[in-house]
Amino acid sequence: MSDGKLSAYLGFASKARKLQTGYNTCLSLLERRKVRLLIVAEDSSANTIEKMTSKCEKTGTEIRVFGSKEHLSQVTGNAGKGIYGVTDDNFAKVIKQEIDRMRSEGKVF
């Protein structure tokens, strides 16, 4: 089941250029402490998830492992991407709240 609010927030963040994509780009932004929320697709490799989780712990960045690459790519317009860095505090806050709400309700994205 898809959630309209989360899709809208991710789309808005993407159009506002507050959503960066890709492993190397997000890793660089994490090191510079520019990322407020990192979203890693559930179907990313275990190694990728582990490395990004470790980097987020070191930098104190929020991370959510959520959704599929296919759906996240479709919503954001970035084909084949599995890692998304939200660089705006307000977008990060609302996207994190929606992901947590969907998880608590058992919804799949």
C-alpha cells in the first residue's frame, strides 16, 4: 500500500533540490554533516545498509531503512537509486514522522 503524504513529501523535497541521491553523493554529504535524514531502500545490499548505518551513527544523522528502490525511484524521479539524503530540517522532520507512522501502522511503501 502506498501512502500519498509520504510520496508527496518526497516529491516536494526532490523538486526543491533538498533530496540528494546516490551512495557517493550521500556519503560525501554525511561527512560534511549536510544530511538531516538518510533513507536507504530495504532492498539495498546488506553491506550498503551496514556501511550507511555506521556512518550515520558516527555523524549523529537520523537513518531509516524503508521502501523499495523501485517505488522510491518512481516517487522522486531518480531511476535506480536506493539511497536518499534529505538536506532540509523541515522536510527531514515530516518525512521521518510519516515513515515512523507508516511503520507503526504496518503499511508497506
